[in-house]
Amino acid sequence: MARPNRISRYLTEIQRIYIIRKLKQGFSYRQIAQEFKQKFKRKISIGTISKPKEKEKIFGKVENQNCSKCGRPSLYTEREKRIIFRKSLTHPQKSLWDLAKDKDINHRGAAPLTPQST
């Protein structure tokens, strides 16, 4: 049974900005963790504090980070996704496996479970 008021394990943008500002002000990781717990009523580890710092070095300002760019790029373009969706509607009797094997629909040869996540 899922817990109804479960807190996300991911930091919000406000929390990431808070951590970066404290690091720039010269606070130690331990001080940031203590103040973070008081301010956000949430306990974080030293590793959680170092992640926004490392990401800022690589990607620039935390405020400019767009999570839609994170992760593996989609196998299909938006247009190709719409085409696959329309073709699947025109063949409702076909299973996902049949659609994945059909070269007209799945011209890139994605695995049968890939269309669900693209």
C-alpha cells in the first residue's frame, strides 16, 4: 500500500538554489545539512549537497537546468511518435509485439517495450 503523503526524494528547484547559495557563502556541508533540515523539515546527506554543486560546474546555473534535457534522448521525434500512435489506432487488433515487428510502423527497430517509454 502506497503512503499518501510521501515526500519526493528529489530536490525542488528552490532547495537546489538554497544549497548552491549556501555553498557560495562558504558554509560547510554539515552546516548546510543542519540548516536545510531546519528550513525544509527534511534531512539530507552530504552527497545530496554535493550533487547540485557538481551539476552547476557542468551545466551552469541551477536555475537554468531543465530536467526535460536529462536522461536518455528519445528514440523517436514528436512527429514519429504521432505517426506510430495513429497507425496503432488504425490497427487495434495488433498487439504491441506485432506493432514492434511491423517495419512500416517501427522503422527504427525499437524493442517492443520501448514505444511505451518514448
